[in-house]
Amino acid sequence: MDGITLSVRYAALLDRCTFPAAGEHLVCGVSGGADSLTLLVLAIAAGCQVTAVHVDHGIRPGSNSEADVVAAAAARYGAQFRSESVAVSPGPNLEARARTARHAVLSSEAALGHTAEDLAETMLMNLVRGAGPDGLAGIRPGVRHPILGLRRSETEEVCRMEGLDPVMDPSNTDPSFVRNRIRREVLPLLADVAGRDIVPILARQAGVFADLADHVRVEALEIDATSASALAAATPAVARVAIREWLRQDDPERHPPDGATVERVLAVARGEAVGTEIGSGRRLLRTAGQLRIESAPPSENLH
């Protein structure tokens, strides 16, 4: 089906999307689920020159066959297709490690099929782990997340209208993943308590936190986060963001630290402790008024 026909059919949805200008090349991460298949369809409808990339983590039996679903959809809509494989071993933090491996293959420029529900889920996940305003901003809108303004029910409807049969990932119902419990238990409970659909409310709040985070970050970037005196002299809100940004850059997966870690680092900067663990096998120490990060031996406990 050509993009012109699709653009007419999905004009209302495209008005709520943030795809690049028609004619631009766009790499789309397409797993074969309803959200990512809709990303592919709407990217074509927006007039983009699309390359659909499927990443097989090899985590579950038969996952390599899902690439065939994506390849067929790409061929149907005139998109280029590429299949990639990554090795993710079983163990703790499987979801996070799989996501990191997938993003490494796709690059930071690739579009992902996240919806408003993903934004709400991410915001709540970050809330329970003690994130600051940047974490509570959830997923930022833009070319990286062009269908963030759509609902999951709408992506399912697009697939129904197009006659696409999305891949059903059984891990999406696994209660051992925090995101799944938020999706299946927390969000429905919040909607029941509020007496209304909670996702748009969380999405609006995420925007408020994003504006706040961006404003504070401008001031935080003026601070040398390795200087204990600079952090101690800054307002706590600005100092916390400066610490988050510094530790995020050093983290192997670029995750922001949780609130408790940030407070421990502030305590070190104020001279209340000589050092502290900051996660990912790292520790922070203060020497002659300067903070530094080094690998932490497993047996040590500084704070």
C-alpha cells in the first residue's frame, strides 16, 4: 500500500505524532508487536524513507521467527529491512540488559514505538525507584518517540485495520518484571481510585516535570560536580541534578542514580562521609575537596 493512501487513512493519528519531514530517512525499531508495527505503518504514512530493524535477543525459543513477521510487513509497505541478533544471558536485570543491547544496535537516532501507556509506566517505575524530575518526565516526545501521543488501543486498531497479526511477547505478562506489574496492577488501581483514565493525567504531569527538569539542568550544568565545595554551596535541587547528570554519564547503561544514591553523594560533598557506593560496581570518594569515581571491591562498604 502506498504512503499517500495511508496518510489519508491515518491523518488524524499523524496529527498527534512527531515524525520527521516527508522524504527523510528514519530507522524504526520494530519488534513485531502492535506498537512497533504501527510505528512502521505510520512512518510510511508520514512519507519517511523507512528502514525497519528487528533485534533478536535470543531470550526465548522461536524468537528468531519474529523477524519474518517484521520482514513481511516491511516488504508490504515498501520499507527496507534489517535483522540483528544480540546475546543477552539469563540473570538479574534481564529486561534492562536486553533494552541496553537493543538500543546499542539501533543507535540513539532510531525511532521506537512507545505509546502514552509506556510514558505513564516509565514515569511510575522511575517514581518508585526514587528518581528526580528528569526521571519523572518519563519518555520525552520527539522524533525518537514519534507515536508517544497515541494510546495502545489505537496501535492495536491500526494493526486490525491493516490486517497485521502482531507478535505476542509472553514476557509482557511475566509478573517478575516491575513494568508488567505497573501495567497490569498499578495503573488499573490508580484509574479506579481516580475514577477516570489516569494515563493522560500522568502524561501531562510528565510534561510539567520535563519543563522543570530542563530549567534546573541549565543551572546544574554550570556546576563542577566533582567539586565538593561547589555542590555544597549550590541549592539542593540544582546540586542533585548536577550529581545525577555526572553519575549518569559514568554509568555503563547511562541510567540516572536513584534518590538515595544522590543524597549519599551530597553527604560526601558536605563532608558528612568520606565515600559511598553508587551502584554498578562503583564507589565515590572525596580527596582534598574533589570527588572521584572508581571501581568498588565487592567486600567494601563505605557508607
